[in-house]
Amino acid sequence: MKRNFVFVISTILFLTTFASAQFGKLKIPKISKGKIPKIGKKTSRGVESLSGSNGKNRQMIIDDGFTFFEATPVKKYVKKYSGYIAKGWTLTSYLRAFGTYPDQSSFKIIVSKNGKALAKYSCETKIRRKAGNPVRSIRNSPDDDSMWTLPGGYCGRDKDIFVRRAGKYDVKVFAVNGDNDEETLLRTYKIDVREAKKTRPGRLPGVSDFYIQRYAEAPVAILYLRPSEGSGSLKHDYYERGGGGTLNGNIDIYFNISMATSSMAFKGIPYVRCFQNGKRVKFLNQGDVKEGWMRSETAKYERDGKAPIHIGFYTYRISIPVRWKASRSGGNPDMSRLPGEWKCQLRNKTETVRTFRWTVGSNGYPQEHPEQTSGNVNLHWGAYLVDVKIPEGGSTLDGRLLPIPNAGLFYGIPWKSAEGKKMAAGVPKKGKPFLMP
């Protein structure tokens, strides 16, 4: 028995030595006790974002989709002309930045040209921090902490801080820490300010309108999820203007349009015609949508008492009759249960005004656009850049269109993705783009 035991031990030692010589030192991998990171499913557009349900808690990041600028004329009285004329324009800004900011934090904006600062603005903000908030829905929200220009308010529009001429300018946006006044550059935008001159009867100069042309935003659209907050109310819209109502849906699409009139005149009630993986989606109310403008930059060219010529750049919202993460069955379709390729056409009677495309992943969330996954542009939680197609020659509601693909999106951010560049290059031309040469 003892001899057998010695033989077994000798055999094991021999085999171990042989294996070591033949295959080298074998290492047994250590098993980590930490949490295994979740990895999104790889798709044709990139990787599914699992931050959709959990939020991202981003810090010191500007919300490019929220940013909006206006050039507001500043006037002065001239006795020679017996009236007012424009002496320049002042910048009005609407801003939101993600991050956990101290109280009294603010924005600082600098307008410059060729590196020279021409106007500086400081703006108070509203702070949203989830931690410790007494409202449970806010405390548990996946939204980032943030600060933004006061609700219903703006930053700038100071008649004593102005720029004298139209032209192309840089706009630097800083976050200012409320505890120590430390400044952090969030983004440098680019604006193209135009002048719409006015003359009064007798060929006397009037107060010119100034406006920021936004033709590059025509191929830009945002899909925004607005989960129900109970009691039939929905989460506020993207621009924090209010809850609003829908036709049995809680998904918004925001898109941009330039018109030669002051409103978008649909021939009746607009509706959407949607397809999921090529199959027509059925709606209640024939797919009717609620629409309305959210923001605008407008101007008028007036000459010696003649009828004015209008130009306007508008951001419109449509609330589409599609539900998301619905708590009840029946009614309009729930997008979170219908993964795949989505296409929705905004219709004006028999005409398609815009076509929007996006992909819903297996997790029920839309997939982020490559411009988002690359970090090139930043949007709020639940917001997704979607593909946009404008009909050839423009729709009857498009007053003016100008293809300028190299101008980027969201005030001069260069397109990085092939998908984005293709959309920008596909914008048709329509009408006279500017009121003055």
C-alpha cells in the first residue's frame, strides 16, 4: 500500500514537470468580485446605450439641443432722422448645462471676432440637483443634474452690451462655479448674424432687424421621450416650457424650418404616417398630431412703406401618437415593445413635409445617433438625434432652404458621422435665402 502511494506521487511529479517544460508556466486567471459592467448590444449604428434607463450623471457638459441664440436690435434716437435707428445688436441666449453645480452658479458668454472679445454677458440660472430633493419623481429621475437659464427667461438682451455690425462671430459659453467663481469653457459656438434694413416713408432709415440665420439646422431633428409622471401628466417638454397635451402618446419630435410667413399653415390637422420594420403602424385618430412652435428667430425687411418681407427660423414640436413604456395596454402602439427600424412621415393632407427615421433597440430605447455616441453633440436624457429627409425642392411649408453642409449643426459644430454628413448634403435649395445681399 505504501509502495503504491509513493508510485502515485512520483507519477504526478513527473507529469507536472513534463507539462511545465512543454507548455510553460500556467496561470489561473483571478475572478473579480466587483460588478460586471453591462455592455450594450452592438448594432449597425453603433452600440445600444444602456444609459437610457439609468442616466449618465454627466458633468460640465452643455446641452447642444437646448442652446438657442437671438440677435436683438439695439436702437438710438437720431434727431436728424426724427426717429430711431439701430446702432447694433445684443445677444439673447437660452442655455442648459449638465452637472452638479453649487448654488449661485451662472453662465458667462463672450461674443468675439478674430479672437477679440466684443461683448460679455453674465446670467443667473436655475439649479436642479436630484440628491436630497423632497420630490420623489425628481430624486429618482434618470435626468442629469443641471443648471439652465431661468425658466421663461433668457441670458443677455442687454441694451448696454451690444455689437455694432452683422457678420460671423464666435460665442464662448462658460460655466461659473457659485462657490469660487471658477470658469469652465463648455462650448464655442459660431453664429452668422444678418441685418434686415428698414426705411420709413421719405426714405428715412428705421430700426433694422438683426437675425441669426439657421439654415444649417434644417436637417436636424430630436426625438424626445416624455414618460408619464402620473395623474395623466407628462414630463415637461425639451425646453422646460410645460407639460402640454398629446393625442394618446408621449413622444415628441422637434424639427427646424424656415418660412416666408409668420406661421406654419397646415391644410387642416397634420398627421403622421409611421412604419415599423416596413409595416404600417395603426393609430387612433388617424395619426393626428399636436404641433406648435417652440422657438423662433425672425426679421422683416421694410422699404419706404411697402409691404414687409418676412424671414423666420422656427423650431417646431410635434407630439406623435406613439406611446413609450406605457403602463396600460390598448390604444396607440408602445414603441418600447416594437424594436427595429422606424420611419414617420409628417403629412400635410397628401403631402409629406418631413420624413424622420430612427432605430429602436432590443432594450426598448431608441439608439443614439453616431453624432451622440462619438460625443460630438450632447443632448438631454431621453433625447435622440434622428435622421431627417426633406422632400426634393422643399415642401409647400418650406419658405426658404439653403444647403450649407459644411456649416455643421447646433451653431457650427462640424458633422462627424457619415450619416450626418449625408443628411446635411441632402438639403435642397429653395427661395431667396437672405433679405439683403
